[in-house]
Amino acid sequence: MLHIKIQQIKQASLVLGLILLTTLMSCEKPAGLGGKAEIKGKVTVKSYDKQYRVLQATYPAANQNVYIIYGDSKTNSDDVRTSYDGAFNFRFLSKGNYKIFVYSDDSLTGSPSGKIHIEKEISLSSNDQKYDIGELVIYKTLDVDDGDAVITGRVMQVNYAKGFYYVIDTTRAQEAAVYLQYEDNPEYSERIRTLDDGTFAIPNLIKGNYSIMVYSEDTGGGTEKIGIIKTTRIIEQGQTVNVGDIFIAKD
């Protein structure tokens, strides 16, 4: 009889232990708020032209939304905005698994929304861990006329006697159409006309290679006009590039 009672006490103790363990496990705090842990980092912007051929600038992403997901959640759990230097900080976190992400312009992956997300996964091992995830790089794209550089020049018209027999004089080409092509774009980005003194200026340009073209009559006797092209490159923001004189022929 005594043996049976001891066995019953042992079984009861085992059951009680299992209940206490289950209770403790169920009370363990999941990923989220409630601790003293922190996750911090920085967001940096790299801007390119639309086809990501030329890097335009690299700078801190100020006032950028940064999102966090707690544990296995399928939706955003919280978000903060970056400071002027691109820094962000999620505070008062408990130990667990987290995802940090930001939205970026699509870098040619074909996303229907034109956006992609840049993500990092973090595992905090204690309730007071300080974790620096480093740098998150996002991308932004610019149109050709989203910059602050300028291309200038002048179009000069060489006037010939009929049949291009000899040169009469050279004058400044007024109202001549000037076309601008960026990198290997198949179409011209800009079309302007020269002023009364033959000069032109194309402002608000981003960095990259450019072709400037003006149509001229063909001194070889062809009936179709030919394009007179000058190429140049903008390598700095705010740069002014003068391509000099472009000569076209007039019969």
C-alpha cells in the first residue's frame, strides 16, 4: 500500500511539473515590444537614370519609412522614419526574430508596382541586446531633365552659292532645331531652338553621355538633310559643358 502511494505521489509531481513547464513556455514573451533591446541602422539612397546605366548620386535617405515585422507576422508590426542622416532605431524590443525592410524603386526586375523591398532578418538573443544592422541601400531613378547640369553651344550657318559652288559667308543660325540624346536612348530627350545669336542652352540635365545634333543640308549634293553631331559627357552635378560651335550648311 505504501509503495502505491509513493508511486501516485511521483506521478502527481510529474504531472504538476509538466503543467508548470507548459505554463512557463506559454508565458514566454514572443518577439515584439516589452524588452530593452534595440535594432538600429542607416538607409542610403543611390540614384540612377531610368535604365540604371549611370550612378547619379549617393546620399542619406532622410525622412524615409522603415518597417519592422515581429516574429512570423505577415503584416507590418510598426514603422519609423529616418533622421536627416538616414539613421533609424526600433527600441523596447524583446528577444526573438524580426524583419526590417524599406521600399525602393525597382532596379529592372519588372515589378508591376515599380517598387521592390530591401529586407534584413535579425534574431535578438536577449531582451537587452543592441543590434546594428548596418546599411540598407535603396534606389531611386531620375529622368534626364531631373538634374542641375547644363549643356550650351552655338550653331553657325555656312551659306553657299547655289549648288555649293563656293562659300558666301557664315552667319549665326537663328531658330535652328537642336536635338539632345542621352546615352543609348533610341529617341531624343529634348528638342529646343537656337536664339537670335545662334546660341542654345539645355538645362536640368543629369550625369551621363550626350549627343547634340543639328540638321544640315548635304554639301555632297544629297537631297536628304544630314545630322551634324557633337558628343559630350556630364560628370558632375551642377556642371556646365560648352560644346562650342556646330556648323551647318545652307545652299
